[in-house]
Amino acid sequence: MRASHAPCRSPGDDPLGACVTGTSALAARTGSKLFVWTAVVLYVLLILYVLLIAA
């Protein structure tokens, strides 16, 4: 029997949140300015996505 995949129904289920978390962890671990700014941009995109879903 195949498992069915439910669509993303909340911002917490979105892969963007995982990308933000992973990039933030890399930024904290490496101290790389590239990862820091990438994490900031992804976090802003995540906030905009949540606001879009809430609207």
C-alpha cells in the first residue's frame, strides 16, 4: 500500500521553514556572512509567506 502525501496546510509544514532552520544552524556553526544573510533573507520570505497564508 502506498502512503498518501498530504498537501502543505500550514506554514509549519512547509519546506521553507526547514531551509530557514538549516541555514540558520549553518550560519551559527560556521559564522559565515553568506549563511547569515541567506538565513535572514529566507526568514523574511517565511514571514511574508505566513502573512500571505493568513490573509
